[in-house]
Amino acid sequence: DLDMNELKRMVPANRFGKVEEVAYLASFLASEKAAYITGEVININGGIYA
């Protein structure tokens, strides 16, 4: 019985993420444009840091 509107207000971006947003990052990381990026943790979290 979670209130989705209440949960969204807890996210600084004020919305839930989209599947496409994760896919965009995965696509970038798999491309040559990200060839020099190593050993990073990239949070896709709308601004929620615990």
C-alpha cells in the first residue's frame, strides 16, 4: 500500500527513473566514447544518496 506520489516526493528529481535512462548510460559505457572510463560506480538514482 505505497503511495506513489508520496514516494516521488522523496526523490530530488521529483519523478521515477525511466528504463531508457539506464539504457542510455549502458549504451554510452559500451561505446568508444567511454573507452577511457575505468573502475567507476555510476549511480542512476534521481539524486537519492543514502
